[in-house]
Amino acid sequence: MRIFRCSFVVLLWILPSAVSAQSNFALRFFGTGVGPPGQEDRILLPVDDNMPGNGSTPLDVGAGSFTLELWLRGSVKDNATSHAGGDVEVFDYSWIEGNIILDRDVWCGTANAFGVSLAGGKVRFGVDSGDQDPSSVNTIEGSEDVLDDTWHHVAVVRDASAGDLRIVVDGIEDFRSSPGVSTSDLSYPDDGVPVTGNCDTGQLTEYGWYLVVAAEKHDAGAAYPSFNGYVDELRIWNTARTNAEIASNRFQLLPPGISGLVGSYRFEEGAGAVVSDSSGAGSPDGELRSGVAGNGEWVSRADDATNTAPIGGGIFEDGFESGDISAWSS
């Protein structure tokens, strides 16, 4: 009887945590960030202050290794760019020709840039050459279809020590670049890049020092389309996560303070124009534009369970799994 009572109390304590580990809200974007009036239907996350001196935020990854991961859901019909056949590596900037979902590009003034798009349903990840000790401009394209109107977990990794790029879809490596193609510092320049509107003297727009989610950050036109679909659970790391680490954590709600996690944007606010970081690294709030129906729109699990990423999945908060219960019931 003593063991039964102890086990019963522990189960009552753990089960509410499992419920709270679900995603209750996500964001729906509509691919409208392609031109005037501009700067709509997206999230802006500041990585730097664009002033002389080191004004970097923790989100300014790229000096070394980094990992970007999120959950997404969309259809090829709504993201009608073309892929290159899948499992392709090219030494150019063609990542920017897909429907852009993560944009850390700078339009002129520096070659410290990278980004992620979806081309015909396949993931593209690309990097620029860097300003000092430049590496190759490189784009890789995987072969997995992530735009079948179901949720998929997508991660991209730049391993600066090996110099390679990886795409990981639903916990499985989709494609890897050649070794040694990307070792340069790709972080935002500490001295800033002046906004001059002239490629010979600076950058063309005032958005280079942001990581932009779900849109092409410069509104450069229809040739550079934005993502049309759902986004949830964005994480940013200043380390090259292994495939096994990505696979094991993709369903989990991670507690703050994990080494290397510099941004965790869960989009659990459910309303308004602010998205906040829960990594514990002190990263800045992001600005959602615009947080209204049809424009960076909030959606909820309560309205439709398919609106949000399947995070939780039987995995308990703070890393406690169902198998851990026995350790508390003796």
C-alpha cells in the first residue's frame, strides 16, 4: 500500500507537465512579403545593433558552428518554386530562389550571410563566402518533401570545424555538403554595415542585421518569394548539433539554460506583436508583423489540433520521460 500511494502521487504531479509541454499556439504566414507596402507577414529577430563595436545579441550565430531548427507545415501549391532534383550541391547563392523561411542575408556590404528556403517542397540551405578568409558560396538541396500539408521538423547545421553543411528532416539526415566548403566567420560584422542604398558603399536596406522568419527580408520582389504556411518552435544554437541530438530533442520542450541554446521561440503568446525567447540566454524579443488575420496570423491548438507542431509527443517537461516514473515510485 505504501508503494501504491507514492506512485499515485507522482503520476498526478507529472501528468500536468505533459499537457503543458504541448504547443498551444503557432503562426500562420501567407507569403505576402514580396513588395509594397513591405515588411509584412514575418518575424524580425535582431542579431546586432548595426553600430560600431560589438553590439551582437546571442542570436548572432555564424562566427563558428550553428544549428537552426523549426517545425513547419505547408503545401507545394502555396509555395510554387521549383527544385533542382534533390540531393544537389551547387556553388552559388540559389538558396534565396526558394520560398524563404529563414533569412540572415545582407544585401550588399558584407558576405557574412546565410539562409533557408523551400524549393518545390525540398529544403535548401545556403551560405555566403564570408568577408575574411572566405570560403565558398554554397547551396545544398535535400530530397525529402516537407510540403505535404503535414508537420515536419527541419534543422540545418553548419559545422565550422569540418566546414560542411547539413539538412536534417524529421530527425534523419537528408543531405550533406562536401567537407571544407564553409569555415569563414558568417556572423554580422561588429562594426556594422552602413545603409547607403548603394552596393559600392554599404547595404541597400535597413534589415540586414535581423534574422527574419517566413519572409525574404528585403521585399526584393516576386523572384524571391516568402513562405506560405505554418511555423512553430524555432530554436537557434551556436553549436553544430549532431543528427542524434536533433532527433532526440525535436519533440521535447527544452528547459532554459541548455548549453549552446541561444534562442527558443515557442510562439506561445497567442496574440500581439511580440514573440519572446525562453532559452535563458537573454536573446531579444522578436517583432511579429502583423499578428492579425491573413498577416502573420496567430492560430491555436484549441481551434484545430493540426494548427500546432506535435511537440510533447509523450515526452515530459524538463526531460522527464514516461520511463522515468519508476525512479520516483520506490
